[in-house]
Amino acid sequence: MKNGFFSLRGQQIYWCAAILFVLTAFPFFWMISTSFKPLREIFVYPPYFLPKEFTLANFERLFEQTRFLTYFKNSVFVATSAVVLTMTIATAGAYSLTRFRFYGRERIASLILFTYMFAPIMIIIPFYVLIKKMGIANTHLALIMAYTAFCLPFSLWLLRAFFQGIPMALEEAALTDGAGRIRAVIYVILPLALPGIIATGIFTFILAWNDYIFVRILITSDELKTLSVGIADLHNATVIDWGMIMSGGMLITIPVLVFFIFIQRYLIAGWGTGAVKG
């Protein structure tokens, strides 16, 4: 009876997982299918799940009639720069919060996490006024600073957990053997913390890659826009070209998906490292 109960419960879990997978994957399937359909098949009723006539015309119009490649380069540059800057500051800050003793250390760590509770929309106006006075409005530097400021609190708190999981005895042994502080960090601490750094970097990259609010408010020049805003502007056109929009959405999703596939083992190792202490 007990085995039958667990078997029935297992089947229910599998069915729920299958339904969740279908609900999650269907929008991506429909996006990919629509991107390869000619215009006459996109609005046909009843709709086709698969295109009867595969075409690349949507992608050709996307590259010829829009600045998709410019938006793509901007997204790569801004997201990568934000990851490098955020990881540099967060790694140094997390190391100092776990290896040095000073007054108010725990309060500072708690305050850093508290700042992450504020939604981007709450800080975007004060941030815009600040960068306006600094004279860097409508620049990629403003975007990089915005992403760093928004991602840094959570990234620092997350890396703090990873560094706490690295025994101090390893670093003390390196220092005893004659290695300096910087050498010990580079050759002992950072290799052990690399899965956590990569996992946190993924979090920062995805936020910067998908951001819409900061780009919409901080960037006004079309040649400086990123993919999220550039593709969204296609929807605001007089005639909405759904084939071009879906092909653009597909090209936005693929780089992140491929990037995630190649580094998922680091991500899993990173979350595991952060969950184990001692």
C-alpha cells in the first residue's frame, strides 16, 4: 500500500513537471516557429504549429531594416563590462568581509543586502539626476555604472557565502610558507572560489542582458541602445512585423542559452559550494 502511494505520488509529480515544461517551453517553440514562417502563414487561422514553408526573410529584413547588429554589439559590450566591474568589486569586498575583522563588519554585510531590496524603478530617477550632473548621460558608461550599482549588493552577499566556505587554514598555510597576501589570494583563494564567481557572474550577465528600464531612461540615442529596447521599439512601429520581432527575440535568446549550456557545470558547482560551510 505504501509503495503504491509513493508510486502514485511520483506519477503526479512527473505529470506536474511535464505540464510545467510544456507551459514554459511552448512560448519559445512558438517564437522559433513564427520566426521561420512567411508573413502569409503568421496570421492564418487556424494557425500552423510548424511552418509549411520555411523562410529566412524575417531575418533578412531584421538585419537590413534595423540596427540589430549595433544593438547586439552594445548589449555584449555593456553586459560584459558590467560583469567584469561588478565581479572585481564584489570579489574584493567579499574577501575583506570574510578575512578581516573590523568594527561593524556584520552590520555592513546586512546593510549591503538590505539595499538590494529596492526595486530599480525606485532608484532610477535619482540615478539619472546624478549621471546628468556628472555629464555622462546617454552613454554606455552610465549603463555600466547602473548595472554595477544594482547587481553589486546581491553579488557581494553571494560571494561572501562562497568565501566563508573556504577554510582560512589554507590561506594561513600559504602565508606561513612565505607567500604574500596577494599571491595567496590569486593562487589559493580565487581558484577555490572560481565556481562561485562564475555563478555570480552569470546572475549579473543575465540581469544586464535582459534589462529594459535603465536603457529606456538613460539612453536616448538609437545607436547606443541595447537589444531589449531596440527589439521592443519594433513593436511600437506603425505596422507591427511579428515575423521580424520573433526572429529578433530568437537571436536574443540563443546567445544566453548557448552561454548557459557551456558553463552550467560551473553554475551547479558554484551553488553547491555556496550551500556548504566548513
